[in-house]
Amino acid sequence: MNETITLALSKGRIFEETLPLLRAAGIEVGEDPEKSRKLILPTNRPDVRVVLVRATDVPTYVQYGGADLGVAGLDVLLEHAGGDAATGLYQPLDLRIACCRMSVAVRADFDYAAAVRQGSRIRVATKYTHIARQHFADKGVHVDLIKLYGSMELAPLTGLADAIVDLVSTGSTLRANNLVEVEQIMPISSRLVVNQAALKLKRAALRPLIDAFAGAIPDTSACST
């Protein structure tokens, strides 16, 4: 009897960009997550299923065995690990999908370079508190971090914060809100993460899937390393 392989994915860009990798492994997801209310989606293989979870929950599901493997952004993995990529999760592949960058942005009229150079304490709004804390600590900049979960661009515009740390793709949202990207912290892409116990217990089933993913990784300049 075949063991079931459970793959954790989040809706949206990561799901869409993972589909070609799954097809390379001969796997087709049976339903469109945007149209279905199901949280567990079947595939054309009876031994493979997809579970839909929040992006930030993918590492947790994989780490604790709710899924055998998953796809998560580097930003999510670093925050999950408290700023340390070594989470106890096996991360065999950088899939080079859902590419963007983690950056610092400020109002166009805010002199970020002067504020940092003077050593003044600045207020930074972000969802990525661990990444932001490490970045500014490495620069020797004193910051007060304000945790936000959405509409990050509002923080500098309302005076809540001097700067934000957030994901940037095209930069169009920043420009539309009169914000400028002043510093790039790191490139971000999505990684394959695997439960370490599952890799041992289901190695015969998981290894071909991992190898198929590796062979289908796109060669794109959108992900710079």
C-alpha cells in the first residue's frame, strides 16, 4: 500500500508558480483553490495530496508533521526560525520562484542616510521583526520596531514610523504612496522544505519528487543571489 504524501502550499503566487514544478513530477492538482472551498485538494496521484494553509503556517505544518513537505518563502522561514534559517527543517532546494526582495523604504522627503549616520533612534514598522532587528543590529543602528500585519506603506505616511521593512517586487506600490526604497536587505525566493522524519520514513516516495522539482527549477534573473 502506497503511503500518502502531503504537500503544504499557500494560495496565490506561490501556489501558481509551484504548479509547473508539480507537473514536472507528473502531478496535477485536481481543483482550483481560488474556486474550491476545500482545504485538502486531491491530485491525479492517489498517494499525493495538497493542503492549503496560510503562508506563515507552512513551516509549522512541515516541521511538526502535518505535511511531509511544503513550499515557503525565505522571509517566512527566517521569521519562523527567529531570524535563523536553521529551523530543523530540511531545505534541499531554492526553487527560484515567487522572487522579490526584502527592503527598507521611507517617505521620499525623509533623509534616511543622515538618520542612520547620526546614530539617532528610528522607528521601523514591519511584519518581519526578526529580519529587521538583525539587519539594523548588524549596521549598529538603534531602532524601535513596530509590528504591523498589513498596509505597511501607511506607517511612514501617518508618522507612525520613519521607515518600513517589507517585501518589494516591482516597487509600484511604494511609488504610488510616495515612498522610496533606500536599502535592499536580501533577495527572497521560495524554498522546498521537508520534514526530516518523513524524509527517512518515506524516502522512496519523496526522493523522486524532490529530484523532479530540482530538474524543473526555472533559470530566471528575477531571483538574484
